[in-house]
Amino acid sequence: MAAKRILVTGASGQLGQCLQATVTKAMAAKVLWTDRDQLDLTKSEEIAKLFEQHQFDYCINTAAYTAVDKAESERDAAFAVNAFAVAKLAETCAAHNTTLIHPSTDYVFGGTATVPYREDQAVAPINVYGASKEAGESAIRSKLPQHFIVRTSWLYSPYGHNFYRAIRQKLEDGQALTITTDQTGTPTNGLDLAAFIWTLISEKHKQYGTYHYSNTGKATWYEFALAIAAGLSKKHENQVGATEHYATFAARPAYSVLSKEKIKEVFGVNPPEWKASLHQLMNHD
């Protein structure tokens, strides 16, 4: 059987590095890892040229504009990457019979729910970042039948800029922290998400569409920070305090826990509980 030919965009970002760390020889894949220097998704001619040079079976698009607060004043930049470039990528994938795997976000929801959001529930983004990601999702659905949109939440890992790395560094530097309790979601280990993405490629029976993948359980940012502190040492827990509200430029969903029932039913995948996955990462980081 011929090796699967896979394009990964945004390979130097957090999820791109997680994919590199979890790919195995058993995948029998030829992967072309690209970052913005090799492929600027806002330049449609670069996308077209690369797809003409290679015949990809899959494209994993981890390239994204992820600066949530900055997006409020950089709407055009956020939509250029998260919506318009994604639309062009989907068109190109359709023309070349390439399956697109596209990570998205819990921020497409408004945060008014009290039980985990299902894939088929109405979206209602409350910030520019969420709106740009929702526009990218819509473009994919309208242009490319063979796609997997994978929404995730509160992504962290040993790589890139994320809450886990920032809090750990501040704690190790001896800083006292005050963390908000006004948002509830699920911290998700990027290495777990990456492993799930590779599962989508190895699956023989393709049930395309939108899926949710996050770790299980729920937490506030304060509870997440407290768990990081506990994983370091008992003394670090005393450095973490709680506040009911922490001002940010962009509004955040108050509740953005994602339901994982669909991936359990379709793929038989049961994501790890978030504290257990954090503990495992900290033991190896």
C-alpha cells in the first residue's frame, strides 16, 4: 500500500509541534511539514503552486491566527488567516481530491450553555477570533465534502505559547498569581489532540464532518492553574489565588465545555480526563 501523502501547515506552532512529536512510523506516511516561511496561506498562489507540485491525500491545517485579544483590533488579519485563507485551502483541496483536517475552537459558541456543547448546536461567537474561526468552518463545509473539522478547547502542551507553560514559568520564578474563576472549560493536552488527528488519517471508514475533541471533565482557569501548581510541588499551591473576574480585551465564553459523545460513538475514542493527562505531561516534561 502506498504511503499517505500529508501536508501539515503551521508546523512550527504549538499543535504542529505536537503532531511532529506523535507521528509514528506505523503511519506509513510521507509528511511535508510547512510553516509560514514555506507556505503563507494568505497568498493563494502559494497554495496553488504547492498542490500542483505534490499530490496530497491529506492536509492538516494547524496554521491559525490565535491572538484572541489582539484580534479585536486586528479583525482583518484574523479573518485573512482563519477564514479567507481557509476558504482558498478548502477550494484547492476539493480540486485535488485532498481530505482537509482543520482544528477549530470552543470559542465559536456563546458560552450561555450549562451542559456540554454538541457539534450540531448553534454557534454564536462573542469575539472576533471566534467569529473568524466560525467563518473558516462555514467555508470548509460549503466547498469541500471530505473534511474533518475538529473543535478543541484550552489547548496546552510543552510547546509554544500557552497557559500551562506561562503559569509553570511564573510559579517556578516565585511569582504570586491571581487567576479567574469566571470561565469554565476543559484544558486539553495538545499531544492527545494530535494523536486523535493521526487516528482520523488511519481510519479506514471515513465519516466526514465536525467533531469535538478535548480532554474530559471541566475546570476554571483557576482550577487549571492550581493543578499545575500541585504538579510542581506543595509550596507552589500557595502562590495561586482566585478572582471572580479578570478583565480581558476580548469577551470569553463563560462556559465552553465540549461534548465528546460523537467521537465515542463514531471512532470509539475516549479522551483522557484532563487532570490525568496534565499529570502525565508534567511527569515527562
